[in-house]
Amino acid sequence: MISLNQNSKLKIEISDSRYPKLLKELGRDAPKQLYYRGNWDENILENCLAVVGSRRMSSYGKQITEKLVSEIAGAGITIVSGFMYGIDAQAHKAALEVGGRTIAVMPCGIDLIHPDYQSELYQEILKNNGLVVSEYEGKFLPTLWTYPRRNRIVAGLSKAVMVVEAGEKSGSLITANFAKKLKRKIIVVTGPLTSSLAVGINQLIKEAAEVVTSARDILEFFGRELIRTTETRSLSADRDRVSDSSMEQRIIAELQKEPMEIDFLARNLGISASEIGRIISVMEIKGLIQGENGKYYVH
Amino acid sequence: MFIKVSSATNLGLETLGVDVEINIASHGLPTFEIVGLPSKAVDESKERVRTAIINSNIEFPARRIIVNLAPADVPKEGSFYDLPIAAGILALVLKNQLPKKSLFFGELSLEGKLRHTRGCLLLALFAKEQGLENIFVPKASANEAAIVSGIKVFPIESLDQLMAYFLGKIQIEPAKYQAKEKNKEERAEFDMKEVLGQEQAKRAAEIAAAGGHNLFMVGSPGSGKTMLARALPGILPPLNEKESLEVTKIYSAAGNIPPDGSLISECPFRAPHHTISQAGLIGGGSTPQPGEISLAHRGVLFLDEFTEFPRSVMEALRQPLEDGHLTISRSKARACYPARFILIASSNPCPCGYLYHPQKACICSQREIRKYRKRISGPILDRIDLHIEVPVVDVKELSGLETESSEKIRERVVRAREVQRKRFLTEKIFTNAEMKNSHLKKYCPLLKKEVRQLLNRAALSFHLSARSFFKMIKIARTIADLEGAEEIAVPHMAEALQYRMKVHYE
């Protein structure tokens, strides 16, 4: 854990007029005070979307988080998350990449960075006009019970909660539960039924959560238009980028079905390992496909 | 009565002549002493010699016998002084002269027979260099010594036989060298065609074998990393004459040549367990012995479960990986051993091994995974050219798939090595992997604009470090050599890029 210099002035009491109104809806459970780092400005709290999910993110989860969050944050929605590794960190990163704003709610005292190896991300959030908040002062250590408590703030600050990948007893379900109590919208990203990371998601769907199919679904909820010049694309539709060879097109067609390893790709296409390597490298450089954890998927 | 017998001792790969001086005094109480800094093994030689002589039905002189090993200030080790001491005593007892310009070397058993003794090849080389004519060695070691032509190697079976020879009763036929070659089934445990799937990994192994590149494989348990590495000797090219002698010398010094062994003509394959000590891997001891890296010289050193090796052991590989040889200095002695090998390392992706596994769930936290990956030294990874991920294979799905045999791949590897040999005729290196930056400029100019463009674009999109940038050129050179292409073309470079380091460890 990395300790930061003390700065006790950055604190907002519940009686303060700057205290987020949405958070007050927690009632007696609302944190008595919020410690923060960064510039507290009210705009950042206006349109917040919580993006939460499993620590054990799959490459699919990473890909979807990147895609959705970059479009949502690009349209000016603040991304709130819990600064944990996995989907949380990915959501913060994706927001920062498009110059969006993001709020990290810490499970520990405001003077600590946890997990410490994400200190670079921490600094990036502050540099990009984001916020780091916590209800705990000083060097309060994170404990088992502070993580779920933290989740009520994540849900409380946001108008909607998007869950990407959640296991059976995931902390993300706790966040979704708080959102349900607060009558906030719950949106989920579906996963394959075979995946353990879809168990929690399917549970939420059964409890009538909404399913997201493109960033536009979320932007419509916030009443926003996409400000990027490119159209929001449906996530499974064909890419408009043109590849020059028929083999490249065949590879894209294969990978659109599901991400796969290079050996499987070669076998399905009936070409040798050296041939496929040659094509894949060029396609990676062109940005048509991307490799992650040994598997390739269409970018 | 005094006699001087010539012998020699091996210090590392070097050999030093030792005179065994024996004096049987006509006065004084019966005793048998060895002087000249003998170690325990040398000192115990007294008992072996005395008993062997008595058991050969020769009366052991009950006199004051002093043996001096000269130069007297060099510490003496090993059991091979048995034969020179016994031969000297026999000659004195029989009042005979020993043959001129001869070396004696070998260990005795109590019944008077001679045992296989290590280091005979080095001894024979020394004898030839010194202009000697005959060497007397145990019969089991004679073939090893007979590798050296131009000297007479007398294979000795027992003291009886040696005595008969001294007395002129029999003739001993000098040993003739007999080469023994392994057939292709013996070369490797597995044939490449037995390894199912893993097309990319096999291709990487082929490139590693052809260009002498180091290879790092990451994959879940059961994905076939170990099997692939063990199939590797089957695709390695045979050693040429010079390499063969180099390797055999190291094995001779380490005592790793079996009785009646011959020149080692196949690339050695060494796979030490991860509990190995630093001295075991690198070499060491108070009189420095070669370690696994030297035994893997001109061959393959396979380090399975690379993350489990102690950090200090791993770091010790750095200098030999760079230089291809190392000098082990100890207070008593110093030895220089060559160690130019292909490093094949493998590891799991995480502590439980099932990260990214299609069926099993990984139970490791991010912190544990990071900690696990940090165990691998960055500087070592820097010295590894080829990095691949080995996916888990569904064996049922793949059985019946036709793949290339080791023999076929080996043909390509041999051709590529030949191209490299010709390329580096005027240099001190043999393979593409050994090229330094100056060699790259000379032998791998990226003449084609498209190749340079591809590499530069890749450097940007893949964030290649300067070192990886040069690695790509080396790998592309090997791929081009495998194809018999004169110049590096776009497909070669594009394929090389597949073997870049994709996971960051530190």
C-alpha cells in the first residue's frame, strides 16, 4: 500500500451544500462525510454511471468494457467505479483514454492507494480532472467489510449501474443490490452461459435487469447524443474497415464467431503456423485484430 | 631403487603433466607414503595399489616406499594415480624398464582390474600435444582416448596383463577408435509428429533449433510444453567435428562418458530439475567442475517450471548466455568452460496454472499473478528471442491430424545451419542468435523498404524496445534461412513479429 501525504482539508460533511444529493438517498446509511482528492466540482457528479464487474476479468470482459466505456465516457458521462483491478480498473482506464472523467471510490482511507500497483492509474485519474473519494479518513486500512460498504457509495453516486461480468457471489452483485434499493437502473452485459463470470449476470437478468446491446442504450437513458464522429456500432456487426486480402477477411469472419488461439485459427483455415503468423502480424499492425492472453479477437 | 612414471592431471579442460616418482628404500621400516599434496582419494590409492598388487599374486615389497607427485605444490585429486603408482612398483619389483614416452592413467579395483576412469580424452589430447607416443589407460576408457589419432592407446584390463606385457610374454594391441552413432529413434524421447496441435509452438521450436535462438514457452499444465521440449533433440542438427570434440572434452572432464563411449555427435539435451543449486547449473566446487550449462554446450538446456528456479540461480545464467563461456574461479583453482547453448524455458501463466484455461477456472488473485511473473528475471527475458503462448489442446479433437515428422523438420534445420555456417566463416560465431549489432548491420541489412516500414510500424504499435527490435531482425534472418531466401522479405519479418514478448513481466 502506498501512503500519500495527509491533507485533511479535502472533506465534505453531510451538512455541506456540496454533498451529492443522490448519495443522500441512502438515508441513514449515507456516509457522514466524504474525503476526496482532486477538484470537487459539481458537474462531475451530475451524470454518473457506475461500471462494476469481476476482478477476474476475461478478455471478452476487457474488450466490452473498453468499447462501451470509451463511447459512454466520450459523450461526457462520468464513470464511477471501485478502483479494484479487473473490470473496475479497466473502466477507469477506458474513460481516461478518451479524455473522460471518472470517480474512484476507495475501500480504504483517503491517504492510501490500494491496490498499490495501480498508483499510476490513480495519478492519471487526478490529472484528468477526476475524483478519488472515500468515507474513511487518513490511513485507514481496507478490511473485508469496507469493500461492500464502499459499493453503496458507488451505487449511490450513480444514476445507473452497469455490471460487466460477475461471478456467483460477486461484489458487483452487492453494488447492484444497493442500486435496486435506491431504485437506480441496472444494466448488464450478457456473457456465455458456460462462463462462471456470467452466473451473477444471469441472476440479475432474472431479477429484471436490462441488457445492454450498444453504448447508445445507455446514452439514451442519460439523454445524451454520441459526440464522437463515428456512429455507435452494434457490437456484433461487421466492421466497416476493409482488409485487402481474402485470407484476412476469412480470419475476421472466423474471429467474429468467437475469439480463438492462433493454432485453432490455422487449423480452421487449413494453413500452416508460419503462414498464419505472417498474416496475423500484419493484421495486428493494421489494427484489424488484437491479441490478448493468447487469443485473438476482432478489434 | 627409484623410478619416474609419467601421468597427468586434468584441471578443468586443461591438462597438466604430473611425474609420479617412486622410491623403494633399502633401509628403514616398511611403510607406504604418498607426498605432493594428495587429496583423500589420492591418499587412499595406497590401499588399492597394495591390495591389487597382492591379489595379482605379486609380492608387495615390505620396504620403505615413498611416492612423490610432482609438481609437489599443486593439489592432486582423483583416483587415476593408481595405475602409474602400481606400474612403477611393478617395474621396480620386476627390475624392468617402463616403455619410453608413455603416460599411465587409471583407477584400480582391489582384485587388480582396471576401472573406467574419467578424463581419458583430455589425457590423450595432452599426450599428443606433448609429443608422447603411448598411453596406458583402462580398457573401458580406451575407446574414448582413441578418438585422438597419432598416439598408441594401450587398453589395460588388469595388472596381470600389464605385468605379462612388461615381461614380454604378450603383446597388447593398441585400441582402434570405434564410432558409435545413435539412430534417430534414440535421439529424442518423442517425435514431433507425436505432439498434437501446437503448430505455432512447433514452428517456434524449429526456428530456435535452426538459428540457435532461446525460447520461452508459457502455458497451462498439460498443454504439452515439456513434451515439445523433449522432442526438440530430434530436430537439432548433428554436431560438426570441431563441436563434437568440444562437447566430448567437457563430458570427459565431468566423467559423463560411459565405458567404451565414443565422440558425442548429437546435440546434448540437459533438463535439470528446478531444485538445482547454482554450482550445479553454472559449475563450481573447490576444484571447479562443469555445470549443466556446460554439459548443454552446443545443445539445449531445458529449464521446466522456470519460475520455480531460485532467483540467484536464474541470474547466474546472464553472463554465460551473453558470452557463451564462463570462468569459474575458486581459491584453489580456476577453470574456463564453454557454455554456448539454446535455452528453452517454460512456465505456467499463473501459480495455479489455469489462467486463460478454457475449462478450468483460475483461483489466483492479480497480486499473486504479478508476484509469480516477477520471479522471472527481466535481464534473462531480454536474452530470450522467441516468446510463445502454448494453448491447451483437446487431444480427442486432434487425434488423427497429420503433422510433420522430426526427420523432415530436421532436414530444414540442417540446411539453415549450413547457410549460417557459410555466412559466418570469417566470424567467431556460428548461428544467427549469436549476432551482435555490428553483425546485424553487416549480414542483415534490411534492403527492402517495405520490410523496414513493417518493422518500424510494428515497433510503434507493439511498443517494441530497442533490444526486441534487433531480436526481430535476427529471427527474421533465421526464418529466411529456413526458406533458403537470400534476403529478409516482408513475410519473414511479419512471422518474426509473432514471437515477440507479449506479456510484460516486470
